[in-house]
Amino acid sequence: MAEKLQDFLKKAKAELDKVPALNQAEEIVGIDKLYLVAAASVVVTCVLYFGLGAGFFVNLVGFVYPAIQTLKAIEAKDTHDDTQWLVYWVVYSAFSILESFSETMLSWIPFYFPFKIAFLLFCFLPQTQGAKVVYDNFLREILKQNDSAIASEISKGANGKAD
């Protein structure tokens, strides 16, 4: 058993050696990067499961990485990933609007923030293309059916007219 653990830790350390930011952090702090990652994992887990600052953390994760990738996609000459990020932002916006209407109810759901971060990761990771799945299976038809109503409301708002 101890041998398997040592083998796992050796492989993990080899993978962590590939991350330049962790190498720099290890040099600056003077603590092995394996311990830094373990400590960060414990902190993130506690934040998500015990809720202290979980909403902020989850929103940060759901926004920062996709924003960086979107900026990279905008600046790149290759446009193959532009659609992925446009679809992500449509799904993220729809989710945020839905969430804002049901915030009080959602706060009573156990482990809501771990589920939310899992959903956001599913949506923005290029390996899963989750935003496309959500858009194609749920949002596309809703948005198409309500396209004229949405455009009308946006036009009213842009012209300063309110009902």
C-alpha cells in the first residue's frame, strides 16, 4: 500500500513539475509544490462545502478562465474556438439570470456550490463542450421562439421607453 502511495506521489510530482507557476511558487515560498497543491485543494474544498465565500469563489472560477480564453480567442487569427466561447457566455448569462430569480430557494439546496462549479466546469472546459450541449438541447429553441419579444424589449430599453 505504501509503495502504491509513493508511486502515486511520484507521478503527481512529475505532473506538477510541468506547471511553471507552481515551480515559481515553490521557489518563492520554499514549500514543496505537492504540499502547496494539497493545501490549496483543502482550502477550496472547505470553501465549497462550508459555504464561506463559496458564491464569490464559484463566480470567480466561472468568469476568470472563460474571460481569459475569450480574450485569447478574440486576438487569435484562428477562429475555430470563437463559437465555443460565444456559446459559453450565452449559457452563463442565461444561468445567471435564472439563478438571480431563484437565489433564496437555491441557498437551501445542500452542496449547491459544488454542483454549480461542476456545472460551470462542464460548460467551459474544451474537453466537454458542455455549453454547446446545454445550448443545443435547451436554450436554442427557447431563444428562437422568443427572439422577436427579446429584440422588442431590448429596443424599448435602448430607446428609453418603459411600459
